Amino acid sequence: MPQSSPTPVDVIRLEPVGRYKQTQNGNIHAQGTHYTTQITHSICQSSSLVYNACDLGGVTGTESPAGPTKKSLYENNGVAACSQKRALCIATVVFAIFFTACVIIAYTGPQSECTCAGSKPPNFVDDEWNETKMFVPRATNGQIFPWNNIRLPTFITPTRYNLTMHPNLTTLEVKGQVSIEFQAEKDTNFLVLHSKNLTITDKIVQDRKGHTIKIIKLLEYLDGQQLYIEIKDKFRKKHNYTLNIRYTTKLNRDFEGFYISSYINNGERRYLATTHFEPTHARSAFPCFDEPQFKARFKMSIFRDRFHIALFNMPVINTEDVGFYMGTGLLRDDFQESVEMSTYLVAFVICDYVHQNKQTERGISVSVYAPSPYISQASFALETAVNVMDYFEDFFGVAYPLPKQDLIAIPDFVSGAMENWGLITYRETAILYDPNETSTSAHQWVAIVIAHELAHQWFGNLVTMKWWNDLWLNEGFASFLEYMGVDNLKPEWKMMEQFILDKTQPALALDALSSSHPISVTVQDPNEIEAIFDTISYSKSAAILHMLAKFLQLDTLQNGLNEYLNTFKYSNADTKDLWNVFSKHTNQSLEVKVVMDTWTNQMGFPLVTLVREEDEIIATQDRFLLTTESVNSSLRSKPKSKFDYKWYVPLTYFTNKYPEDIRTVWMNMSDVRIEVDTDVKWIKANINQSGFYRVMYDETMWTNIIADLRSNHTIFNPADRASLIDDAFTLSRAGFLNASIPLDLSLYLIKEKDYVPWATAIKHFQAWSRRLSESLAYKLFLKYMRKLLTPISKAIGWDSKGSHLDRLLRTDVLSTAILCELNETVFQSKSQFEKWMNRNQSIPADLKEVVYSAGVKYGGLTEWQHCWGVYNSTIIPSERKLFLKALGVASDPWLLQRYLLETLHPRSIRPQDVKIVLTVVAANPEGRLLAWRHLKAYWSTMQSLLGNSTFMMGSLISAVTAHLSTPYDYYEVSTYFNGMNVGSATRALEQSLETIKLNINWVSQNEEDIYTWLLNYLK
């Protein structure tokens, strides 16, 4: 147990490893004897490593006064000497014998099928494996690593971690100790656990009575991030043991594991230490069984400076004064033991923050932590968290199980947030809100991210997927339920109407690529796991849950979720478990698992084609791909799917004759016929775009739908108008429709006043303008956009009035008007920018994006430098993000080049924000090639800035190449990355190359038709 009296820090004793007593010379020994580590049976006696068990500061050994290094712990240190002649003779003989043996082995056969070293081990995942390659996992000392699976064995089950850590925020050194209590599920003489970049200084295994068990082998396998510990005796089935490990490491400088971060307070840089363990980074902070199914309880003690606070998943229960260290008073915080949870949910932060606090209806303490200059921006996050927690407890029918919930702003943070149980970490822009300075969209974003992470407290934390192939059970539910949580908090925001903009449409766009992947996907190594934290796992999963909720009805969904959470709480589940629970709550004719397997176990989605034949509508389904029609047929069945790319589709529809009569017909992996009256002109399918599929109408129906849209667009609700726009533009991109169809349809927008249809249209307009930027049709298309935008830009005006959706619409419309050079908007924006820059006149929060962008785009060096200066001085995180976007729309290439170079300096632009810069510059016609050249020229530098995260580099590849559209662009990108190992960015690279091809094909096939249509309409 930690000592209660103050202790000089240079001999701080954390929880002792074994039983210690101190000798007269001050060395600490286990039971007064030396502790011998035998690396292997075959190491000769003279070269075995003998060292003393020691305190947390290191191991006192025979190698050097400072103790053995990590390298020396695993290597034979014996030395032998002989003459040069004799050495040459021996070497020649040995080589001859070795060569002869190799020849004999190569030409004798057949080979044994045993799983010995040298053969491909069962279940071993090796991306480069082929029949001629023999893979042998090697430990750091060159020995064969006995465990040959990237997954840990399941016959050792951890039950409790007792963890003590002392991070030094100045030297970045971390001293740690962990005691892991575990149970053996069978008789065995070894265990395997995870460790990454940790220097083990001591280790002891004890049985349940505290008797030490002799360790005879310790091996580390770097590629597998695994430690192998073998004992002389056996771990007996159903017996309990404790593994005690002392180690040292460093605080990382990237954004993974246990890392250092900083912020500026009154010109002074302040430091904090924080964690991010998902998916596989807990192992870089402490040795552990770092897989989600190994749930355990955690106790924590943290040493910290007096002017810091320490936070953990659970509340602090005791603080002790432990003396001075390097002239600074040191305290130790002990925390309450946690409930059973996975290692990736463990979190701790050491910082000098302040907080706001409030309680939920059930008395759960909710706190928001932030630096003192920012704490005034935490009020909305606190109110949102309390309200959403109350709503989720009521909706799920399951109480939040921890005594507190902390939310904390982290300055350096790659993700939007991380759902650590009881201690949620957020990027500053996802938690801080200033009502006078923050835009409506940023306001909404804070609410969404807070609700997302709180949903995880049940889906992901209380019930966790068994393995990462079912990541969607965590992220899909959180991404769906976040909208329900915010909709309950702010019903006037119409969040479920916005759902299709933020979830369904982006997921449909990505899943139409042949390089997509199924929702449930096989993954093994950390790179594969990181690669699936993408739009499919988040947004497509949310969209199919939205579709499920529609055909099950809300009460059935609620009952199913309640049973699922109660059945698997503090445990793990997989997709089959979820569907089986829902099947209990539906009628016998609907087998949820059978239906939903077609959506989770194969990639893509169907294109439902509707063709009129007299008094019937024939509905057929085929896999939809964003390829040209000539290629489409060969790709529709790749890769193979056991469902042959057919789906159970809940086809919802109404007709022009009976618009209030919404019906559903099931396409059970088949085609269907729908009877209609002969005077029906059209049917509108996929009501509210609640189904995850696209709809293709025959030519006559498209014509009739467009005619009715233009005469009375309100016959369709806003979501249905948005889905018609989205389908028409996307079908044109895929070659199913002539470009004239979406253009004809878009003419109705002159009368449109609602946000969701306009946001959908603007997304497609901007994509068209970027692809056409080097085309003869470009200027005509900008002119057409100005014609459509003029009525709505006048209608919404320049004040801050209107509903929440009106304010979102105002920002989108006026920002797009700036890009397409609408004179009235440009003039007004430039005028406001000048008054802001020269007279410090304030700008309404929702107009800042418009005004800043106009000032930079139509200004020069003076305007750019002014914005750069304000970016560097503001303490409003959402404001900094606006400037990051605005600075990238400059029209001068040399300014854009200067801006790109700033991304190489982390004190100028945080590495987490590099993607924002590259995205906006790449979307700027003046900066498109500059962004690509920058990424190519500074690839290794940017990798280093991002902590060598290949997943982050994948997001940069996608951002920079999204708008490239010439054969030379494709050649440039494919040639540069040819043969390069990009790790978890592989899928992002494949999708980027596919997107460039699509852009090339679309321009070549549509440029002339678009030009002709625009010329005829605008003449």
C-alpha cells in the first residue's frame, strides 16, 4: 500500500514488487537476495543477467551504475576471445556446414505440417505472406518468440489492475508500476500481454498467497507489441495470480498513448499530460491485456506537482503529501476503483485546469474542465451534458453506473473527442462555446459531439464489442443516438431532419466506391483497426440504425436497446447478439438478423430502379457504384459476397395522387411489382431518405417529378426534396443520368427557402464547380449558380434573425455566393471586413465565415496578415478554426504557399489542424496543385509532426487529392505512392485514386452536355 507519510522523492516507493527490505548500503532487495532473470534455458551460466530488485527509479545491476537498459535486459552479454587465424578457420567450416544444410533442407521433402518455427503459424496475420516465404516472429534478443498470433491467448483473464504513475512534465520521463491480478482458464506455464515502448525494470509473479513464482523467460516481440513471460512451474486452472511490473517510459509528443500537450495563458506556455488509448495505445502507457474483451477493474494512484490536479475515470478518494522533488512539492492522488472496463477506456490527465460543476437529476456529478481563460466558454457544454445524460438514462432505462462524469478540453487532440468512461476528452472546438462569438454551426457541433460521447457511456463502455470488427456497435449507435439526444434538448433545431445531411448522404457517397468495406469487417493488426475508424463505421452504421428504427418503430427500438444493455452490461457483445435481442421484440414474420446481415456483412448498397409499365411500377435492385457504366458491370460482384449484393430493402413510397398515404413494400433480396392507378404520374420512393439506398426513376417519372417540383415544390417535404437532389446529381456522376436532369431539377431552387434541400444542392454545386474549374463551362456554371443564389441571398439578408435552420442557411448561402462571385454579397462582405479590420467593428457570429473569407479572397497581403494576426491572438477555439479556413481561400498563390509552409511549424499551426489547412487550400482552384506538391515535398516531415500516424496521413491524402481531375493528376499521385508502405492509410489512398479516376471520367463525359445546357439556359 502507498505510504501515508511524506517520502523523499528520489526514493519514492510505489506499491512494492514482492517483499522488500533495505540493506545497509541503501540497495533494496527482494527478501534480501539477488533476483535472477533467465532469458532462456540455453543462455550459458556465465552470461546470465543478475540484478537487484529496485525502486521505481530503475534497477541496480551489474552492467552499469545506472542499471541495465532495455536492450541489456534482453541480450546475451557474454564475451569470448580467440586468434584471428583460428576465427577464420572456424567461420569457414561453420559457413560450409550451414550452406550444405540449407541445400539439403531446400531439396528434401515433403515438409512436416507441424506449427514449428519456420512454418506459417495458424491464425498468424502477415500481410506479405506467400507460399515461398517462411515467417518466424523474433524477440528483441533474436530468439524465436513462442506466441505466434497477433491476438492474445484467451486462457489468461485479467480481473484487476493496480496502477501507479509518476509523470514528469518537464523531463517527459514517466515512472510506472502495475500489479495485474489475473486468473488462468487452463493449466499453462506462460502468459502473453501487450507492451509498447516501455522499459521493464522489474517483474515478479505471485500466487494468491503472495508466494513468488520464478520467471524463467521474458521475451519482447516489437512488431506484435507483446511480452511473453514463462514461469518455472504452471499457472493452475481457475487459480488467481498477480503480475507486478515496474517500468519507465516517456510522455509521447504525438497524440497517442500518454502524451504531452500545452496551451498559452497570458503569454506563458503551460503543459499538461493526457491520454488517448483507443484503439491500441494503452499498451504504450502501461503493460496490459490491450484487447476490448479483457475487461477488468482499475485502481489508480498518480504523483503530481502541487499546482496541478490529477483526473482519472473515477473520483479521487485520498491525497497524500509525499515530499519534494526537484524543488517542487509532490502529492499523490489515490482514486476510487473503477467498474469492469476495457483498457482503451482508461484515462488520466494531469493539468492546471479549473472547472464548472452541476448534478443530474439522480445526483451524478458532472464537471467541465478547461484552462482558466476558457472556462467561461464551458457553460453550454455543462448544461448539454446534464440534460443529455438525464435523457439517455430515461430512454435506455439503464442508470449511468459511475459516481461522476468529467468532460475536459484538450489543446492537442486529433479526434473530435474520446469517450473514456467518466473522463471524456474533447478537442477545444468540440466543447467550448462563446454565445457572442461562436457561429450557429459551431454551437450545434458542440452539442452533437457531447451527445455522441455520452451515448458511448452505454454503447461502447457499459456494453463493448468483443473485437474491433464490430466497432460499428460502438460508433454506429453513438452516431445515431447523438441526434436523438440533441433533438430532445433542442427540438427546434430539427436534428432528425438534418441527419440525412450529416450521416446518410456522406455515407452513401463513400460506400459507392469499389474500395469501400463492409460495416462488419475482419481486422487484426493495429493498422487495420485504425483504418476502419471512418465514415462507414460511423455514418453508414448510424444510417442503417436510422432505417432500422423506422421499420421497427421507436417503442420496439427502445425495448430492444433496454434488453441489450441489461443483458450484456459490464461485458461484451457482437452483432449477432444485437440482432437476436431485437428479433425477440418483433413479429415472427420479420427476422431482424436475416434482414440486417445484408446491410452489415457486405459493402455497398442498392440502387432501386423504378420503371412504369401501365398500372404497375417494377422495382429492381442492383449494387450501386460510382463507376462509368462500361466498368460498372464487372465491379458489381467484386469482392464476392455471400448475399450476391442483394439486400432486404424497406421500400417506402407515396404517389402524386395520394401524397399522404405512405406505404412500405419489402424487397426481400428480390425485385417487386407495385400496383398503381393508371392516372398516377409518379411515385416518390425512400421517404425522407430514411432508407440506405438510391432511387432511379424512368425518364417519364423524372420529367413529371421535376415539373411538379417547379410548379409546387412543397408537395414534397424538405427531406424528400433533398433526397431528389442528392439522387439526381449522384446518378449523373455515375453515368446513369444525363447532366441535364439534375440541372433541370435544380431550377426549382429559385423558390426554395429551406435549409436541408439548399445544403444538399450547395454540396453538389461546389463539387461541380471544382471539377469544371479547368473547363470551358466553368464561368457559365458560376453564372448559373449566381442566378439561383440571388433570390435566396436577398431573402435571408445580413442580420442574425430567424430560426436555427435559417441561421445555418444564411451562412451556407452567403459563403457559396462569395465563391461564385455574386456581386452584391461580395460588396457587402468586403465592406464589413474593412470596418472590422480598420475600426474593430464587430461582425455577427454567423457572418464571420462569410466576411473573413471575402476579405482574404478579394484582398491582398494586408488583409491576409491581419487575419493571421488575429488567428494567433484569439482565445476562442471556434474563431481560430474560422481563420484557418479563411486564410486558405486567398487568390495569390504565393500567400497560399506561405500558408502551407506554416503547417510545418507546430507552434504556428497545431498538427491536429493541418488537415483543415490542406483541405481548404486544395479546394481553392489557385491552391489545388500547391497543396498536392506540398504534401509530396514534405511527406516525411508531416509524418513526423503527426506522430508517424499513417491513419492521419490517410486523411491528408484524401483532402489533398479530392478535387484532382486530370489524367496527369492521376499519374502524379499513383506514381508517387507506388511501392510506398502507407500502413493504415492504404484504403484512403485507394479511395483517393478511385475518386480521381471518377473525376476524370465525369468531366470527359459531361463537360460538353453541361456547357450546351448552360449556354441554352443563360442566353
